[in-house]
Amino acid sequence: MKKIIILSIFILAFILRFWNLGNNPPSLDWDEASLGYNAYSLLKTGKDEYGKFLPLSIRSFGDYKPPLYTYLDVPAVALFGLNEFAVRAPSAVFGVLEVIVLYFLLKELLKGEEDKKKNIISLFGTFFLAISPWHIQFSRVAFEANIGLFFVTLGVFFFLIGFRKNKYFILSSVSFALSIYSYHSPRLIVPLLLLALFLIYRKKMFGKLKYSVMAAVLLFLLVFPVIKDMTGGSGARLNSVSSLNPNERLGESIKLLSMDKEDGDIFGVITHNRRVVYGLTVLAGYLDHFNFDFLFLDGDGPGRHHAVGMGMLYWWDAVFVILGILALLREKKETKLTVFSWFLLAPVASAFTTGTPHAVRALYFLPVYQIITAYGLYFLYFLTREKRKYFPIVLIFLVLNFFYYLHMYYIHTPPEVSDWWQYGYKQVVEEVKKEEPKVDKILVTYKYDQPYVFFLFYYPVDPTWYQNNWGSGEVLRAERNFGKFEFRNINWSSDQNLKKTLIIGTPDEIPDQTPGLIKNIYFLNGQVAFRIVER
């Protein structure tokens, strides 16, 4: 029966991540299109879109992405072609694998506990991750963070096994290294998590000193190219999203500090000191991730990061997380410290960035929330026996909340947030392909950001040709021209006078019923996304 249950959970995880994967979310966003086209470029030429051979960082829109997702996407693009399903397939695969690894991680973490308790908490935790709104959301999108999460979880799993089978310390190092090649957040979280694990299991590790040192050296050697690369171009991403930007944070502080010194206000001098300002900024960003609205009601700001009407977790998680924390406090020292350390370190990397709370950068809360929730449900059922008569009511509420989420995700979310997904570019490209032979120039608006990558992806543009024609040196974010294409915002008062030109703009840029209007492209909510005009 246990095998049937766990197999059913794995199948459910697969269905929730793969069903209609190419169509929901309703469109690729620009990051997904970039990952897909760079995988296509690597497949065809061994180079990224800028012509760099087998890069350690994927240059994209003025910043640099860790490379692993793009390389993992190469086989999918080779097998399925350059399309939405192929771009998202690696994330879905690793999302399912994450669910599987969690089951075995929990079995290892709970080793020494009675079989009944170990089996029930392992099954609960695995099931909760399989149906997690947060995890499903990012398993169905080509976001590198999801790959990084899998390798972090795998790294912890191999680390725990290493105390029984020494060679797994080596595999743990490889897994943690791969997480660092996957996404930016593990570059801060993994060293801190490893430090915590060392402190928690230090007595055992000193008994495995040879393998511990070998694993540490191997990890350093594997990530050294990343460390070296971060001092160059790839550090641009951190600078672009950091909340500790002096230009933004220190102006007011310097002014107030000057006034404090003139007034002889010693307390003000201390509180307006830049170190205090930075510290409070990071602390505020960190605490944002425990916001009730973010976790249980509304999620974070971007519509791409959660289903409408839902937070990152289920409503019932709020109760079980509290119960789970109480239950964990009663666990053996190593178990509770491992879970709590992971839980407290998960949002650290995101705390240093703008736009907190941020569901992508803080994805490393998973699968810890599900582990804690599993403890909470176990605590409710098995440790409060007199309350068991209410348990069916609890289960009904869980099931209703789950089906509410599925309804919101599949029915309401696509039309309500299709604009967040840059919906309409695929339809625009289909029309442009028909009209291109008739015109000398194709002018595309930049209002929705990064339009060029959708034309590279959906045509698709030959990578060898593009590598030789994209330009050279630095390209400004809002300037990109190649072939017949020019990408910039539309100035209708002057651009309407262009000849033999196809103009693609927003309804704010191009008037309704303008002469030469070929077609309107609509968002899924019925609003006009683009107007296509031939002059």
C-alpha cells in the first residue's frame, strides 16, 4: 500500500507539472524566450546568441544568467524543436525529480524514528510538495531557480547519506556545485547552508575527516570558474538587482547625517550611519518574506509568480506551519536544527535585492515549508487523539483549497495575467512572416520590453547569421536592430509617414481604425495588445 501511495504521489506531481505545459502559462516571457533561443544557438553553433563559445554565463538583456538551464535545454530543443514545451521541459522534469528526492531526503532525515512516524511524515511532506502552488508555478516555467532548488535538495540528501556511505559526500559537493551553476541565490545560500550543516553535524564530520576535506576541496574546484566569472561580466546581475545601491540608499542618509552632526545629535549620527541604513534595508527585505499576504493571500507583485487569488502557499498551510514548528521543537536536535537552519537561510539571498518579497529568489523556502506542514498534520492527527473526530473536516478543507487553486490557475489566471507573460508576440510574428516580403522595414515597439528575442525565437532566426549581425560591443537595453527589424518605441506623428514599412505598436501608440491597419492582436482578457499597420 505504501508503494502504491508514493507512486500515486509521483504520478500526480508529473501530471500537475506536464499537463498542457506548452499552453499554460499562456506565453513565454522574455527570459524564457532568451533561454530557449540560446539553447537553440548552442545546439546549432556551440555558441550563445552573442557568439561566445560554450559560455559560463549566458548574456541576456544587459545582465548575465547562470548557464546550466540553457545547457539542459539543448537536448529538449533538439528533441521537440524550438517551442514552448521544449523550453519549459527541463524545469518540469526537475520539478518532478524534486518531489522524488524529497521523499528519500525525509526518510534519511528521520532515520532512527519509528517506522510509522517516518513513513507518514515522508508521505505527507512529499504529497504537499507535489501539490504546492509555489512549486508547481515554477516547475511549469523556464526559471533557473527551480533547477537550483533541485540540486540544493539533492546536495542535502547526499550529505546526510554520506555519514553512512562516505562516497556520497563527493556527490553532495557535485550537487551543490551544480546549484551554483543554476541560479544566483544558491551562490549565497549554499555556503551558509553548508556552514550550518557543518556546525550541526561537526562531531560526525570529524569522524569522516578524509572525505569531508575531499568534498570541500572538490566543491571549491568546481565552483572556482564561477567565482572568477563573477568578478567580471556576470556580476552585473547582482549590481542591477541589489538593494544596497549607494545612489538610491545613501542620498537621504548623507543629508540627515550632516544635519545630525550640525545639531550635535549623537543618536542621529548612529541611526543615519550608512552601515545602519544598509543593515535595516537588508533586515526589512528579509522579514518581507514572512509576510502573511505574500505567503497565504496575494503572493508577490509580478503576475507571473503565482495564480490569481492565491498566495505562495495554501490557506491551510498557515495553521499547519504553526503546528509543525511546535512539533519540530520536540524532535531530536540534528533533525530540527537542519530544518530550521534551511528555513531561516532560504530568504537571505533575496533579502539583499530589490522588490522583496520575491517568490523566485526565495524559492529555497521549498521544500522546508512542506516538511514543516507535514509535521503539523502529523501532530494534529497522532498527538491530539481526542480531536481526531474533526480530522475529516480538515481533509475536506484541504481538498477544497486544492481544487480552488487548480480552478484559479487553469481558468482565471491565463486571461487575467496574459499581459505579464508578454502574450501576443507569437501571434505578431505569424502576421509579420506573411507581410515581410511586401516591405523594406519592420518597426516594432519596445513598450513591452525585449521584443527582439521573440522574433529570434519564433521565426526562428538562424543563429550563425545573427551572431554575425547583432552588432558589436555594448548594446543598450532599448536599442536592437538587425536585418529589416528596428526595435524602439513608436512616434506615430512621424512614423506614420514611413513608406514600405510594417509598424507594430501598442494601442497607446497607434490610433484605432488608422489607415493601413492589418490586424489587432489581443490579450486573453480581450484588450488590444498590438496593432499591426502597413504604410
